[in-house]
Amino acid sequence: MTRSQPWILWTLLVCTVTHVFVHVFTFMHVALIPVFMNEFSLSIFESGLLASIPLVFSLAISLPYGLIADKISPRKLIAVSLLLSGMSGLALTQAKDLFTLVLPLTLISLSSTLYHPPALSIVSELLPQYQRNRALGIHGAGGASGVAIGPITLGLSMVIAGWRFAYLIWVLPILFSLVLLFKLPKSSTVVNQDAAQEPDLDKPTEHRRTSLSTRSYLILLVAMTINGIGGQAVSTFMTKYLVSIRGLTESTASLLYGFSLLIAVLGSLSGGYLAEMISSKKWMIIAYLGGLAINAGIYFGPLWVLLILYLAGGYFGGSTMGPSTSLVADFSARERRGLAYTVFMLPFSLMGAVSPVIAAKIIESYEINALFPFAIFLSFVSVLLLMLLPAKGKHIISRTRS
């Protein structure tokens, strides 16, 4: 069907706002681990469960969920996700022990797992393929905003009314956003206009295109995973590096971290437009090379250079959201796009589980400075992999096949 500009803008607005809300709780509990240990008398092992159990559960549910995600209305899945997030945040305000902490945190993690495949599927089809980056970049900026807003809210709440209030104040906005979903279209009305104009392909040609897209999809996932392991390893211990090696205070290091998250929002917004201008593949290569150069600059440069480069790193990291999700849409058939986005989200969970362990081993064996050469090497490998992706226009398989 032909869609009006107001309809497209409204749908993008709803998906972006809900992306903010689904991520406001994402990093709150990580910052609260020392508080939880004191308040609930948790051991180090028990506090580790607060991070590991939700992650393991999300990983376990991802693939089964991906197999059914394309068969259920995206609007319903997003609604369930927001309802889970809001009610879990409310439940956390009543937490009294380890179990009543872990269960809501697990459901919050599950809400994010449920949200992304349907939301990304909707946004990826709002505009024609050549404009897809801008829509996905705006949507990614919503998630980055939520990630940044949550810890800021927590910091203010801790001073005024305690950590529970930080969860409580977001419950009503998250649940209220459910009302917005009634204006979203049913899944059958979400059809990319440019797909209808694609010519029919003979079976051999279609098979070759499908094989190329599958290979490209796997290359993209491997490249992102390798680059992400290095980036996450540095990010996990960056505040420790800033304090112990560079001499910053803990508050200054935390503030710098928060500003980096905010700049990632700008990166996500502009990254979509830049990728639209020069292609998703080229911009991701540029962004990965930028991250490589930034890690090198932090490793070799003086403190004033580090401060500038660390903020720039937030920009390059955020700028790949639109291009990467756009490439997933390019490399996947519409009727299996929910599954494609579900698998796409797996590396992020794996990176969160594996990278801190690898980083800790590197620090124990060498020193914390060794994390930067490690990340630089992995970024270089990732760039080489991205260069194997086909040129723009030679990999599209967004047409629905009967």
C-alpha cells in the first residue's frame, strides 16, 4: 500500500520513543551492584549472578523466539516487551532479597530481547532501501538515549530519594507508551514500497543472490563480534584505567563515561545519514578505522588527547547502529527478517559475557594497558572482514518470495 509521510513519521516516532523506554533500565543495575551488595548482604558471587543470570536467560530464549517472531504481530510483541519492562521495574522497587532482584532483572533483559526483532523489522521497511539508514539511525539514537538517560536518572535519584525511586519514576511513562502502539499498523500493512518494483528473478539467479546474502550476513556478524569483543574489553575497564593509570577521580571518570554515551546518540543520528551518502559498508569501515585510531591515540597520547578521543569514540561507536541494522535488512528476506534481527542481537549478548573475562585475563597476564593493542588488532581484523562484503546494490534480497 502507499503510505503518507505523516504515517511514516508517526510510526518512526513511536518506535523511537519505545526504544528509549525499553533501554532506560539497561545499565542501572550494573551501577547499583555495590549498593545491592551492601543493602542485601550479597557476596561477590551472588552479585555476579545479577549480571549473568539475565544474560544467560536471554541467550537461551533468543533462537526459539527468533523462529516465531516473524509469525506474530510486531505490535503485540512490542506491547509485551514494554509491559514486561514496566512491571519489572515496578517489581524491583519492592525487592527484598536476591531472588526478588534476579527475577525482575531477568524479565527486563527479556523485554529487550523481545523488543528488537519486531521494532527493527518495522523501521527497516518504513522507507525505500536507499533511505533505510536514516530511519534505523534515528531509531538507534532512541535506544542510545535510553541507555544514557537511565544512569543519569539514577544518579539524581540516589541523591534525592534513593535507587528505588529511579525505577519507579519510569514505570508510568513506559506503560503509558503502550497507548501509542494502537496507532501502529498491523504486520500485513508494513510493506516496503520499493520491493513491489523489483523484477522477478529466475530460480538460479535468485539462488545465487540468496547464497551471497547469507554469506554476507555471516561475515557482518563475525566482523561485528570480533570488533565488539575488543571494544567491550576496553569499555569494561575504561573507568579503572582512567583512575588507576591516568589519575582521574572516580567522579570525573564516570562523568566522562556518561558524556560518551550522550555523544553516541549524536553518532547514531548522523551515522545513518552518512551511511546513506556513501553506503553502509563504507561507513562501517570508516567507523571501525576511527575506533582503531582512537584506541591507538588513547594508548600513546597525553591525557588531554585521551579526553577528546574518548568522547569521539562514543560518536563512532554510536554511528554504526543505523548502517549495521540496515545491512541486516539488505541481507535478509522480509519473511525471515525477525529471525535475522534476533540472530543479529546474539553477538551483543555474547560480547557482554565473553569480553570481560578475556579482558580480566589480559590484565592479569600483562597489564591494563595491554587492552588497547588487543582492541586495535581486533578492529583491524574486522575491517578486513567488512571489505569482503559485496558492493552496494549487489546483495539486496528484500523481496518477499512466495
